[in-house]
Amino acid sequence: MSFRSVRLLAATSVLALSFAAAQAQAPLPRQAPAAGAIVAAKGGEEMRFVREDLWRAAQLQQSLVGGDTLRTNAIGNLAILFNDQTQIRVGRNSTLTVNDVASGPADATQLSLQGGNIWARAARGGSGVDVKTPAAVAAIRGTDWSLAVDGAGKTSLVVLEGVVEIKNPQGAVTVRQGEGAVAAVGQAPTKFVLVSPNDREQMLFYMSMREVFINLPTTTLDNRRFEAESSRIEALTSARRTTEDWLTLAESLMSAGNRRAAEAPLAEARNRPMTRAQRARADYLEALIAGADRRWQDAIRLFERAKPGLDSRRRGWAEYGRYAAASLADPKRVRPAPNVPVRDPRTAEIKAYLTGFRQDLKAAAAEAAASEKLFPKDAGLAILSASLAQDLDHREGMYAAYERAKAIDPTDPDVVAFGATIKADYARDIDGALADLYRVVKTEPNFSLLNQIGLLEQGRGAFVEAEAAFRRAIEMEPQNPIPYVNLAILLLDQSRVEEAGTLIDKALALDPPTAYSARGRYLLQKGKMAQAIESLLAGSAVNPARSNDQLIVADAYFQNGDYELAWQTLDNADRLDPRAPIVPILRTAFALDLYMADDAILAAREALRRYRDRGGDYAGLSVTKQTGSYPVEAYRFINLHDWARFYADRTFDPFEAQGYFDQAIASRPGLFPTEPTLDAAEGTDLNSAALNLSVQGLLLDPLAVSGRIGRFDPIRRPFLDMEIGGGPVVRGGKVGWNAGVLVNGFSNEPVPTSFSVSASGGEAKGNLTADNENAKGITLSIGSAPSAADRFMFMGWATEGRPGLTDVNRFDLTQHIERDETTLFGVAGWSHTFGYRNVLSTAVFATRNDTLDRGEEWDYRKFPSVQTLWQEKQRVDGVVGAVSHAIGIGDFNLRYGLEAQAGQLRYSGVSKSYQYWFSGPEDYLQDATAFDSPFRGGRAYADLSWRPNDRFEAQAGIHRTFLDVKNADPDVWVSPRFGIGVSPFEGQWLRAAYIENADTYLGYSLAPTTTVGLIPNDTPASGPTKSLVLRWDAEWTPHVFTALEYQRQSLNDLNVPRINTLESFDDIEKARAEWLAATINVWLGHGIGVFGTVGGATSKILATSADVEGGVGEPVPYVPERFARFGMTFVHPSRLRFTLTQNYIGERSGSYYNDRLDAYWTTDAAITWETPDRRFQVGVTALNLFDQRYDFGFDIPAPGRTVAASVKARF
């Protein structure tokens, strides 16, 4: 087994060599206030307290004060975290004195570097750092930099970010990002430009000694001969195996990284007669096991005992093993490197690895390159060179070394495994990488490969498989902290914080520096911000090259209100991994939180570009059903809804919750105009498909039922937010009111659970009868995700109210109508993940709707006049059960399911009519009706989508629906649908879909709602519909987007409501409609979004019921022939948001006979402002700002100006 597990410090099982001593000796207390602490050490480092001559071993967590001196030996390395959040790494053979520590932003920390090298990262805008060297003084006001002093005192400076002035009596130069400087004693500093700045090269990384015990070879055979011999032995029964067979089997299992499995055959060999050489080989194997288990003295003893009986190659390996064990047992003592002749590739590997430990990665890479020249036909050495090049971010060298290895032996497990790394990290072929790794693990299961599999499975969202891989890795290497840390991070991504805490405690007990960042993430998700930041910074000092750790630090800073530090840390993460989409996604979230609309869009565009280039995921970032994903919300924030929809549809994944939320929130204008609402004016109205889409998303991420109120919180942590608000509503000179309370919360304990409770009420008044209405309601949502496989959600509400209805007050007819309505709704769901892209979802919906209508009518059109008093009660109860299975196979996604529903409609009505002659009521007529109408229905469906690449997608499905209502013939419909999407050029997307729909009595469903992202216009048709939908989305520039959409619909059993009445045009049996709309979205910059839509529609009634004369051939009532909507939104970082919208509805038919309704324009406006601490929000929304007079229909006047003011307080 080769040293394929080369990684950066703390990226695998990096073990601080001072760990054993640190366990034995606690840090010493200090008299003066601590200025910082040692957070990681490698071995043999020492420190001298101020005003003392004694040098003592540097201990983990030892406090530092001004005047302390630190020094490292030939293999030493230190990581230090100061109180002002400055992180410093001290390289080998270095002496650093902490002269003074800044007490505030105006001061500077004073350091002296007598020799050696340091790397540092300081807080942007914080206190400075002055470093005195024999040749110059570097006045550092930057963030990331490195400094080196050679034996002659010459000082070399590299600035990775920020500004540094380096000066001495002979001169001074200012060095900026991407530049460096050199100053020799007695000479003026000179500046140079870095051609390809590389952060990782400056960060003073080294290699872990503990990996020696895992990676030392166990056999002198080459891979093919060793595999053949192992296969032969495994084919034998236990009784036929010899001592040599059992010993070789143990060596095979050890070579594969399965130490625990090797113990049984090794014990079997020990129980048999053995030769001296065999006993020595057994001792060597036991020494490796002891070393991996941290039993250093046992390892030393066994290596010593084994050496005399081993062959020359194994004897050299044992010498290296003894050196490693002795170094770990007594890290204060620096031992000379073993003098082992290099006569074979495996020994050359060990020597290169040891060079990396004693010096650094660059030296190890040079040693590996030299060894490759000695053994040019060895794949293991080439892979070692590739690994080191990867860790140093030398991309070309990595590829070249890998190609050399593949040319030598493409079937070597190490070559295959490294090829998988390249596929995953650079080609973003995660599926191909995992296929390669699983193939290797079948024949050579080992901890390192399982850990790699876990990380890749986690990266693509396969949490069940990732957890299984990490747990298997822990079983194989229970003394290695890395799988504990990685599994803990996976569990934290799922908010399983208590489980993660147990694993982090185990990792801390094994190797504290390795688990600092994970502990910080744990504390962050426990809501302990100060402790979280301290631990995260300690982890960053230990390993500043982990981009993902920098993201967690950035979020911690941001949630703590340290915005400048958060931006700086995101910049660090971006430099370390400039291809990761997660960095600009987090940047988008921060910008949205701060009302920095332009920055949010720039970051969103970058995130989406990287997402498409590299793939990627949102793992670990919380989304909510209210906001959806951050990149899409960036456009929605300035009301560029069609642009937001474009990106939501392009990135939709049926296995990711945020895609459903994005589509649920998308604004979709319909065929019929609706009554204006305050939500529509503010740009927060929902489309008709929102409920089903939201439920489908919540089944995948039930914790999204709630989110922070008034802020974005990308990494979910415990919270309990409350918002109370209300204000007057003025309409027609009369004052009503609105009020509400919202409580959102999330807890990690006992299992991750989110909840949201809201209550609202209001009463509107006006000069029209339809202006007078009242309503109240309460909503409860709960979501829980106790494991990676199972999720539960519940959502329900209860409402009651009296909607405003229009009275008729003509000289020949007067009519007054009232309605009381009550609605109860609930949905409970469970989803289970069997594996990657293999999810079962189930839900039960239940609803009850009660209405009580009553009215009085005076009809003077005939003599005698008639007065009618009437009352109708209706109750609809219904239950829907749904089960859906989604499975992904390559580029194909299949969703299929069954749904059943049953319910009952109960009706009772009574009317009393009086005829009025000259002397008063003389004739009386009473009529009463009551009936029950049970119904049942169901749906079976299958839907297949195919997206082979980013430029093409296709989708096809079929639904079989039936509905059986009492006293009516059962209806059965078979409804196909298919669609295609093509992107012939960048930014251009053409889609077409043919969709047939047949809805049952209750429309709740888990079936796919969109076809290639397209949904037919919502229509009040109870019969089957057939729709052709064409859409062309075009992003012409980063600032201009257009969309053109055409729909042609065939409608059956149309029932067009008359707004603000209980009547409808319900006699239309068949109709046809065509609809065309052109939209433009413009991002002007400066927080301004401009949007506009113009369109038109034609319609025709094809058939009516026998009760209606005429209508056939006429337009469908209320479908406008022309419509338009224009507006702009302005967002300012002062937390101001303003929207102004102009609406146009053209002429339309108002009856079956095409009696025309006039066109009208209205203007809406909305403005909100929040205090900087987000505790209060005030707003004003105006509908029909200029009090335009218009009618919804004949004898149905529309409301005049409506102004609503609100004040919200948050706790």
C-alpha cells in the first residue's frame, strides 16, 4: 500500500506530535492577561516565558503574554491564535518573540522574528502587526502574508492579501496583494511581483507522522503477485491454509487498510508453528497495529524485536516505523532520520514522506520527483508526486504525475483512487469518481477510500450513503479522528447536533487540533457564537487552507454582526477554491441580508455560473419555503420575477427541496384578472400551484417550514423569533385594520425540529359594500428530520371570515348578500430516502369547508314586486391519500405514484318569497332543499425527465384520473403530457410543452406540477383541459432579460366567477383561449430593477348548456384582450425598499353576449423601511393610488384607493 493518503495538515489524521506530552502536562496559568494561545504543535517546540531563562515544552492551549519567546526545531511547527483574531503559523527552525500585543484597533502587535518563517492572517480593519527582523521592519496592515528570515538575516515577504510596508534605514517599499519584497541587512528593500501567487505554498504545511503506521508496506511482492497470492489463499478453506497462508492473508488485509480484519488471521498464524522470519513478520505487523492504536512503546518494542529476523527491505521499513513511534513517544527529542538505503520504490516513498514531515510539502515533492527518476516504472511514486502537487495546488504537475502513473498501471487501486479524486474535484464527474472508488473498495477496502467515498457522497447530497461510508471508516480506524470529524460535519449539515457533538468529543480526545473547526461548527449550531468563533479561528490557524472551514467562520462572523470580517473570510475562501459555487451563494445570502441588491445579483450570477460549470450543491445551507434558494431570491428581491423563474427552472432538481420552493414562489400571471391585493402590490403573491409545490419541497426538507424573521441565516441554528404587527387600512375614507403575530422557531433537541405559528385578523371598511369584510385565521407548521433517511412534516390552518360582496342597488332590482365561511385544512407527510436519488414520499390531506350564504332580494321588474329571503349552507369534507416514488438513474428521473380521495358535499337551502301588491305582502312561497353528494376519485401517474446536459432536457408523463360523484356517471381521463427544453446559445432557452390535465374534486397532489418548468394558465375549469405552452427566455446581457410565452388552451366545464359576488358564468361547456405575453426585466444597478409585461388574449365559447341562449362564438367573459404591467423596485442598504407598479387591463366581455367592459389603468405602490437592528419595520402600501374608477363587471364596481400602513416589531 503506497502513501496515497497525503493531505494538508488536519485534512486527514494529522496528529500533533506534542499531543502525548500535552495530555500529560496541562498548560501553566499566567499572571498577566493572556494575549493568545498555542492551538497546535508538531513536536519539539519550546517556549520561554517573559523574564525567565528556562525553556519549556510548548503545550497545547498554553497562554501567551507579551515578552514570551517561541522556537521550533528541525521538525517543529506551531499554530497560534491571538485575542485580536490574528492567526500565525510558525515554521521549523524559527524563533519568534511576542514583544507586545495590541490592546485596541489603533495599536499594533509587536513581534520579532530572529530566524525562520511565519505565515499569518489578520482581521481586516483590525489592529496591525509589526514584525521586526534583523534586516527590516514589516508594518503589516494586511490580512494574509508570510515572512521568512534566512541565516544571514535576509528577510523575504509575500503578501497574499492586504498591504504591508517593509522598511529599514536604507529605504522603504509598500507591498500589495500579489507582490513580494526582499530586504538584506544594510540594503534597501526591493519589491517584486508574484506571477502566480499560491496561498497554500506560504501556509507552512507539513505531513503527519501517524500516517506512517497506516501506510508502511507489509509485503515485498509487487501488486499483481500480491493480489494473485491473496486470491489463492482466500479460495482455500481454513483447514487447508498453512502458517504462511495465514500470515500472508494478514499482510494482505493490512495492506488494504483493514487492520481490524487482519488481527484474526494474524492470531491464527501466531497459534501455529512459525519460522524465525515468520515470527519477525508477525511482530512487524503487530508493531504497525500498535502504532496506529497510539501504543508507542509497544510499537517500539515490536519493531526492535522484528528487525533481526526481517529481510533487508522489511528491516528498513521497520527502522522507519521505529523512528515514527519513538518520535511520537518523546516529541521533545529530535532524532536523526533513519539511514536506510533506498533500493526499492516503497522505501523511496517512505523517505519522501519523512522529508515532508521533517521539512515541508515542497521538500517532499522534490524528494518524490527525484525518486521517480530512480524508479520510473513505479506507479506508487507517481501517485505520491500527484498527491503532493495537488496539496500544493500545482494543477499541471498533478495532472502530469497522474498521467505517468496511469500509463504505468491503470488498474492499480491507488491510481484508480487518485483518478477518482481528479474526476470529482476537477472534472466534477462525481458519479464516475464514486463508481471507480466503489470498484476499488470491493477488492481493497480501506479507511482512506471509505472516507473519500463519504465526502463525495455528502457532496452530491447522498447523506444515507455518506453516513454509511463514514461509519464503516470509523470501524476500520477507530483511533483516527478524521472519520469522526467528517461524520460529525455530515450530521451537522442535517442539524443532528447532539449526535455530532458525541463524535466531536471523540475526535477531540484523539487529536484536538483536528476537531477545532468541527467543534466551532457545533457551537455555532448550538447558538454559542463567541465560543464558536474562537474554536473556528483555532481550526483556521491549524489549517487555513480549508475553504469550507472559512465559510463557517464567515457565517459566524456575519451572524455576530462582524460584517467586514465576514466579507474578508469569504474572500479567503474564494482564493482557496475559486471554483466552488457555495462561496458566492453565501455571499448572496449576506448581501440580501444587508439589502445590498447589486452585490446579491453579482454573487448570484457567479454562483449560478459555477454551479453550471462545476455542478455543486447547497448542502449545509438552510432554505425556507418563503424565500427559496438564495441566487433566485436575489432577482426576486428587486421584483425581477421572470428572471428569477428562469434560473429556478434551469436549476430545478426533483430531489432538492429549494427547487420546489423556487417554483412555488414564482409569479405566474393568469388568463383572468383577479382582485388586487396588498400582497400583489408588494410582489409576494403566490401562484395557484404553490401549495402542492411547497408540500413536495417540505417532504424533502421539513425544517424549511420556518426561517429567521427579518434576516437570512444560511447555517441553521436554534432560534425563536416573534413578529407582532398591525396597522390601519383606509379605503373610501373609512378606516379598518390589520394585525398579526408570527412565531418561528428551530431546535436541535431532542431531534431537529422547525415550527411556525401565525395568527392574523383584520377588518376592512369602505364606501362600497364589497369593501366591508373581515377575516381571522391561525396557521401551524411543524417539520422534523430525525435521521438522514426519514423526514416528517405537518401543516394546517383554520380560517373564518366574511368576504366583501357587492350589493345591487338599481331602481328595478336591489340585492344584499352575505357569506360566512370557515375552512379547516391539514396535511401530514413522511418521506424516506432509500439511497441516492431514491425517495418515497407519502402524505395525507384533509379539509373541511363550511359556507353559510344568506341574502335578500327585491325585484321590481314585474308586478307584483317580489321580496325573496334565502339561506344556503354547504359543507365539503374531503381526504386525500398520496404516495409518490422518485428515483434517479443516470440522467433520467422517474416519478410515479398513486393517489386516492373521498369526501362528501352536504347542502341545505331554504328560501321564502313574498309578492307585494298595493296593500303589502299577500302571497307567500317557501322552498327547501337538502342533499348529500359523496364523491371519490383517484390518480395514477408516471413522469420521466431526462437532462443529459445543461443545454437540453425532455419530460414526458401520463396521468390516469377518475372521479365518481353520486348521481352522475363516473369519469375516467387519460392525460398525457410531454415537453422539451433546448438552449441553442448561452442565455437562450426555448421550451415547449403539451399538457393535458384532469383534476379530481380535491386538487391536492404529490404528482409533478410542471413540465420542463412550464405550467398552463390557471383557469376555473372543472373538466379536462388541453394546453400547448411555448416559452422563450433570453438573457441578452447581465442587465437585460426578456421572456415570451404563448399558451393555447382547450377548456371544458368552465365556471368563471364574477368577482365579489356569489355568481359565476357557469354554463360554458367548451371554450378555447389563446394567450401571449412578452416580458422584460432590466437590472439598472444602484439597487434598481425595472420590469414590464405586455400581452393579449383571444377566447371563444364553443358550447354552452341548454339553459343559456347565445354565447356560442362569443369571447369568454372577463378575458382581457390586452393587458400590461410595468414597474420598478428600488432597494437601498439603509434597509429601504420601494416598488411602484402600473397595471392595465384592456377591454373584455362582461356577458355571454359580448357586452363590453371598459379598459382601465391603476397604480400601486409599496414602501418599507427597517431599523438597522431589524427590530422594527414600517411600511405603507397603496392600491389604486390615484383612485381610478372602474368595474370588475356590470354592476360590480371595483374599490377605490386603498392605503394600508403597518408597523412590525420583532423579538
